[in-house]
Amino acid sequence: MSTGKVKFFNQQKGFGFILDDETQKDVFVHVTGLIDKIKDDDEVTFEIVEDRRGPKAINVRLK
């Protein structure tokens, strides 16, 4: 389980990015991967899967 901070999340479009605490890289997040509602600057835990476009966060929960 990874941890990070929501860098940006657009509620209307349903996607954003999480800054991974360990790698300091951005991970894409889509509304379909959320367990809890998130907003900018929330501390979260998540899993990373490889999508055809790159790493993607799933099972995103508030910390």
C-alpha cells in the first residue's frame, strides 16, 4: 500500500494526480479508483497498477 498527497483532483472531470510519498512521482487517479471522496491536498493510501498509459492509482482511501 502506497501513501501520498492529492496534488490535484478535478471533481467535474473525475480525474487527477497523487504525489507518491516514496517515489515523489505523480500517479494518475480516476474517479473509478476511489473508495473515499478526495480533494486537493488530502493525505491518501492507494495501490498502483500499470495501465496502458502508465501507472494508475486504485483503491484510493483517505489516510
